[in-house]
Amino acid sequence: MALSPDGRTFAIGSGKGDIHLWDRVTGVHKTALIGRTDGIFSVSFSPDGRTIASASGDSTR
């Protein structure tokens, strides 16, 4: 799980390879980022909050 630099959004990586973005204040699900084929080990926001990096066992970049 990672919190965005502005504190408004948190990202959670799933065991299925998706990253889900949630509004921290309201708890509303914003979107899902789909593309990995294996579980997500970790997620991180860039300092400006515009990019999310993830680590997975699926050997993709």
C-alpha cells in the first residue's frame, strides 16, 4: 500500500496483479490499474504523484 504525496489517494496492489486507487477521505474506489499477470509485491508514487511504480513476480517492466 502507498499513500500519494498529497495524502488524498492510496494505492493497494492485489494478489491478482491489479492496483486499486482509493480516495483516502471518502473511501471511494477511484480506479483499477490492470496489466500485471502476477501478484503485486509493492507500490510507490513518484514525488509529484503522477506516476505509480509497482513490483511483481511476473517479470514485466
